[in-house]
Amino acid sequence: MLDGFDSYFNGLVAVLRTEEAEQKKRYYNAIDIEDMAEAMAVTIDARTKIQQLRKWIEDLRRIREEVTSALSDESDSDIAVAEETLSETQSEILTIPNEGCEAVFSQNIEEGIADEPTSFTFLDKTYAVDGWQELLIKLCETMILNKPYRIAGFGVSCPLNTTDRTIFSFDETQTAHSPKRLSNGLFVETDGSAIEIKSRCEHILEACGYSLDVFRIG
């Protein structure tokens, strides 16, 4: 029975992986779409489907483990090999340096952080700001200009969102405290301490593919 189940299982995973690869192509090809609204819609749709494919593959992995545990006399080492194969499937699924939560990067937080910044520099261009909230908003707008598709994806899957707190959403009601609407329709949570907002800015930069070396707060 298990041999037949494994064959069926592997076939299902192969189908899902093929579809996931097609959605990746849609996601990356969206950058060539000139119409911003259409490009954003394609990006969000592809990302949503990739997330669903990931869930289905994870569900299949769990079912496979349950069936193996209940019906198989295989040794632990044999099961470990099967699980390693499944983990390779998971590792290939697209992630927009998308998987995690908002946490403080202690190595990036300087002692004596400024209470109220007056500017920030990004890619050698300096922007005047009046406090931490404006710094966060202006940085987001800068990312919209430089990485429009990447930051639009925050509305579907954001590395800063957690089950307890939503930082980015297209639904204003999901941000609990001080949401501000950005020019692309996305809402960003601006509530937080100086350290929290600084960390939030660093996460945004990294999620958009930038090194923290190109960012400096004044």
C-alpha cells in the first residue's frame, strides 16, 4: 500500500511544483507590465497562488507523515530520508524575503539612538524628515519609487506582519493604531518607539533587497 501511496504523493507534489514555477514566472514578469495597477494585480494574484500552493504541499507532507507513522514499519532513518526530500520541495518555494516577524536587530541598533531624526540618507540622497513617523513614511514612498512590485507584495505577505500585529495591509482596519496610507494604496502602521521604527525601516530595506549600508539616519 505504501509504495502506491508514495507514487501518488510524489505525483501530486510534482504537479504542484510545476504550477508554482509558472506562478513564479508570472510574478517576475509583472515588472515588464507598464500599467502600474495591472502589474500590482498580477503580482498580488501570483503571490497569493504561490502561498496556497505552499499550504497544499505542506498539507501533503503532513498527511504523508501520518500515513507513514500509522501503517509503516520503516526505520527512523528511512523516514528521515523521505522528510529530507520533502524539505527540498519546501525550500524551492518562492519567498519575498518574506518569512519572519518584526524583531529588533540588536547588532544594527546604535546606542544613543536619536529621539527625533531630522533626515535620512538613502543611496546617497538625503531626505528631510520631522520625526520617526515621517521617516518611516518617506522611506516607504522611496521604496515605492524604487521597488514598486516588491513593496506592493507587502499587502499580501509581509515579513513584518505577525499574528499579533499587522504592519502593512491594503485594509486600513487591520492596522490597529496609527495607519498611514501610502501612494500605492497600502497602509503602514506608524505607531512604535524609536527603536521599533528604526528596526521596521531596516526590515523594509532588507525585504526590498537593499543592504543597510545604503541607509543612514541623521
